[in-house]
Amino acid sequence: MAALAYTGGKREINYYFSVRSAKALALGAVLLLTACHTASRRYRGGDTCEYLLSSGRFLGEKVWQPHSCMMHKYKNSEAKNCLIDKHVVFIGDSRIRQLFYSFIKLLNPQVKEEGIKHGNIPFEDKSASIKVGSVAKPHIIVVGAATWSIKIHNGSNEALAQYKVNITSIAPLLEKLAISSDVYWVLQDPVYEDMLSESRKMITNEKINAYNEAAVRILNSSSRNSKAKVKVFSVSKLIAQETIMKSADGLHLPESSRDTNAMILMNVYCNKIMKPIDGSCCQPQPPLTLIQKIAFCFFTLSIIGYLIISLIHRNNYRKNKSCTDLESGEEKKPAISTPNVSTLEMLLHCFANLV
């Protein structure tokens, strides 16, 4: 029964699916994949920074993988070479301060998180002429704030309204700075509400989302010139969603997450300068190589040649078939009817011929 079922199924498949249909499906799949790849390449353009700043996921516990590109892990020497003679500024609350420390540790791992908390914290590497915290013509500006406003105003709606007014007033200034500098607005990370102290209980994720939505809406509406656009650093939110449970106080990210954010910032700015082999984020897509062009032309000509040969073969087959039918029709003769002869009679006739 199993053999009969297999044979029946095979015949049914062969009836509906032939070699010709398989070739047609394969050709259609190749053309579809080619079209999708071309469209995605054209749609994404040559800049993958948007993906690096806004998307990604964890591979394991500490390895962050952006969407559609690869990050490079910068060593101290590479970070210094990239930021030589550069000025970097971090402006914001305690979360931005921690991001600042993670960033300068990429330049000098021996730096300690100590000293002033509410004030200017300068850092300078004289060997590479790098200044972090210097406000004199900065090349990179990292800004973000909201949780302190929520806290001191007890999460009131009036504070949110004033926050919108403040962002609206500074948006043109940030846009003006973005003409000559890279300006990043860091969205607020979610909190782990169960671990917050009593003095921070008013900092809820609902409030944080409202503040983030206000900042994004105002900054996006104010950016009229694409060259002077303030970049929204929203990937930190995704990282915090996966790691905020490991926070020591429910508000600040664990050190590994802050280090990931700092490395993303380094990739955003330095990849286009250093052009690392294993870091494709924020680098323009390389032009097609000679081998790729030759391969593309070969496969294109092969497909065109196959279609032409198939068309010619089909036309010749139809012509030959019509000619054969015509000739066979002219030579047709009426069939001579033969009487029904039993098997026994045929056997006797054969024996008679032998004798």
C-alpha cells in the first residue's frame, strides 16, 4: 500500500510539476531576489548610521548587533587616532555623565568615575590633543535630559509642558550647531520601577515615554535642512530594555550597557574616518568590483540567451509538428478491419507455418 501511495503521489507531482515549470520557478526566484537586492541597496543608500542609532539586538549577553551592518570594537590606540585634535562635549544629567565616563574610558581605561557630579568634568589627552568636555568649537555634541525634570517637579504635567517649551527653544540652536558638528540627542532609557528609591518613584516609564515623544517630535519638525539634522540616539532605549533589570538602582544602566552605547557612538563618528574592515556601519557602500560587474553581465546574458533559445526551439517545434500532421494526414489509409482471432487459433497457425 505504501508503494502504491508513493507511486500515485509521484505521478500526481509529475503531472503538475515538470522540468519546464521547475526552470521557470528558478528563473523567477533569481529575478525576484535580484530585484529585492537592488531595491534594498537603493533604498538604504550609502549610509547605515540610521540603523546603528536606532535598531539592533543582543547576540548573547553583551554582544550588540545592529540591523544591516557590523560594528567595530575600537581599541584605545584606534580611538585616539580617530579623535586626534577633536573636541567632544557631553551635556545632560547623571545618565549622560555615566555615558561620558564610558566614552573616555575607550581613550584611557584608567580613568576613575570620581570628582564633580553636578558641573563641568573636563578630560584631556595631551598626546593626541583630544578634549572631552571642552565647549570650544566641539566636533561631537551629545545631549540628553529629562529624568531630573520629572523628579524635581514630581512628574507633573506642567513640567512636561515646560519641557516641550524648552526643547522648542533650543532646537534651532542645536540645528545651527549641527551644521558644523555632529549633534546627538540621547533619548531617555526606561527605568526598572520596582528598584527605584522613594525619591525617584515619580520617574515612571509612562512619563519617560511622554518626554521622549515630545523631544523626537520637536527635533524632527525643526530639522528643515538634512545637512543640519540633529541625530536622535534611540538605540540606548533598546539596550536598556534588555539590561535595566541588572541596574543597581533601577535608574542607571549597568556598566556593560553604557560601554555598548559608548562603542556605538565611537562607530558612528569614527567608522567613516578609520574605515575598519570589520565595521560596515556608517561607511558608504563600496562600488561594485570588476568581478561583480563581469558576473552580473554573464548571468544577465545567460538569462537572455536562454530565453531566446527557448523561444526559437518552441517555434521550431510547433512548425515541425504541424508539417508532420499534414503529411501524415495525406498518407492516411483506411484501416483494414481484421476478424477477431482467438489465441488458440493463432498458435495453431504458427505451428502450421513451421511444418
